[in-house]
Amino acid sequence: MDKKLIDYREHDKNFWYEELEEWVPKRIYDCHIHMLKNDLIDDSSEHKNLFPDADLEGLKGWHNTVFPNREVNNLFLGRPALGTRINEYNDFMYQQINGNPLTRAHRLTTPKDSLKDIESDIKNKGFQGLKVYRMYSVTGDMANCIIEDFLPHEQLELANELGLWVTLHMSREDGCGDEKNLKDLEEFTTKRYPNIKWILAHIARSFTYRPIEIGINTLKNLPNIWYDLSAVTDIRPYITLFNNENHKRIFYGTDAVESVSFHGAYSAFGHAHQQVETDNIASLKFSHTTNRPLICLYEQLIALKQASIICEIDSEQLEDIFWRNAVREFNVHWN
């Protein structure tokens, strides 16, 4: 593995064996992980060379480092980055995983992509769904766009016709707690596009308690809704999800690599959240302790562990969340 993919420190390793080794299941299906190849991003893009390349071998090495003694398989999601040559990137991802029956992938898809290209990739390259992202909103406003701004209706119609999965990172201030987002998901799942299966990334984009607290009573009653747990480090959204949802609709995911390899967390500040990288805060001295900040991934896992204890999620349910739900829903024969 390229060491640029993670700065794994002694206290990270110690924390794994103290807190996580006996708790994390022996199998993991990572339902939110990205490949990156900077050569496929235009030179003019601000996103080129922002993070190191991450191919299949690199990601295997990353998983072996952060999940020692575990078997890991993946749902790979196309990685959004401005200036990405979309067709070339999807070809790259396909070539990396072609022939692996335990792997699944969602095609990186923007509003500019033709229906012909999308359908061809689904039928000929084995993609099971679409990875869409608010960065590609036709409005140019990734903070306040609605779903159809980055997943237009003609693409929704094709996804419905083909019975595809869609991994969705919602926009707008309250994510899944936003009235428009909830109204659209209700219309899409119950009326217009009943054959699409939705994975709402980051606990339906709930990095604080508020979005899922507002949205759960609607979402839990909608068909074809699943959630991934990727990158969320606040315990409160987990508690709300576990106390209200069917655990069979929950997938584990990391949001690897760059989004969870830093030391720090996605910290909640009231209704706001922010990625806080502790290495960039000079005033942090920790003179009171020899302990030091962890990689974000372990902050996610300890929040998940604590919430599962509070909500009395048993070991069989944890196995479902970490891998069995994905294997069942994606028709993976993992013997």
C-alpha cells in the first residue's frame, strides 16, 4: 500500500486492539469506498492531485491496515471530482474490479452523461447502480440543490426501468430533514420511480443529530430506502437510526480513503458540522494525557460501537449491518 493513503500511528493500532478487535465482525462489506486516479482529472481542476491515487491494490492495503484480521469486500462508488473524465474513470474502475464476483460498483454519473453511456455501462460492465453527487448540480450550487439538479428525471427514468441502485449524498442545509428532500424521496419511492433502490449516504447525510431526527419518521415508512453509515462520528445519529429503523436496511461503509484517514472527526456544532483535522490545530497540546487523536475511521467505529450498546444491537444484528445485509441485497455469494 502507498503510505500516502494513511498515516497509521501507534496509538491508532493500540486503540484498535483495546476497543475494536473483539467487537468488529470478522467480515466487512464496505459499501462506501472510492478509487482515485489523478491522471483522469483535467490539469485545470482544483481537485487534481489533491489526494493520492487509490487503486484496488492500494485500497486492499488500506483495509488490511485499518481492519487487521478481517475479510473485506466492497461496493465501490465512483469518486466525484471536478474535471474527472467520466467515461475514462468508469472504464478504469471497471478494469480494476472486472472478474471479481464479490465486488459491486456504482457508476460515477453526472447530469451531462448520456443515457446511452449509462445503459451501456450497466449492461456491459456490471455496474449495479449510479453514484451521483451534488458537486455536479446544474445550478452550480452544491449546498442548496435538490435531487433532480444532479440526478435529472431522464436518468431517474432509466434507473427505474433498469431497477438500479442509487447512492445519494443529499444536499440542502438539513439533508434528510429538509422538507423538499423528504417530499421528493416520498414521491420517487412510492409513485414515480418505484424500482429504484436508494442508499442514503452518511446516515442520510446526518453528521449531527438534527437531520435524521427530523426525517426518520418519514424515511422509515418509505420503500426501497437503505442507509450507509460512512464517516459519521457523532453517536446521536446512530442512536436515532437504531432506535427507529429496521436494522436490515443499514449498510456499513467507511468513505475511504481520504475522508476518514485523517486524525480527527466530523464534529457537530449545534446544527452544523465540520471536518476537524487535529494535526492542523497548533494549539492542541494534550499535556494532560499521553493519548492522542485517532484516525477518523476509528472515531466512526467507536461511535457505532457505543450506540449499538446503548440501543442493544446484538451480535447477529451487527453481522447483518457490517456485511450480511449487503451480501443479501446485492446478491453476493460470499461463502
